[in-house]
Amino acid sequence: MSRSKRIKKPRYVKTTLALTDGQIALYAGVKVREALAEITQDMTLYSGVRLAEVMQAVYDQGQKDGRKEVIELLDVMKKGVNYLPPGRPRKSKKK
């Protein structure tokens, strides 16, 4: 087979997690999916609810951290940009 015809396996596969507020699409690799399957194998109702709460908290914190990272990056970019309006500068009026 030539290189262009090879089919690559995806590194991350979509796994849907049902949480208390709804469902979350989690893109995870092989190790994370196996760990999740191992954890949920002999799960009681109590530990299932606790796992859902922890997963929801981790998901929410990840969203906050992602937003914070983007905002900080934009602030750094704003400081480095010297904005000048387009065109020639206006002539100063002499007194």
C-alpha cells in the first residue's frame, strides 16, 4: 500500500459519559478508556454518584482553566501590539 491509502486509527475516541446534569462527550485515549471501564466495572450506586460528581467537577474546572488560559494569552498579545490608526498621521497645528 502506498502512504496515501493508509488508514490511521484515531488516537482519541469519543466516549459519552452520563452525568447528573446531562451527557458529556469525552475524547480519550486507550489508557483512559480502559481505566474508566475498570472503575465502573463493579460500581455501586453510591460510588457511581460520587464518580459522576467528581467527573463533573473536573470537567467544569477544565473549562474554567481553558478559558483562563485563553484570556491570559489575549492579554499578553494586547500588551505587545501597538495600535495605530491606518493612514498618514495628522499634521499638528502650530500655535
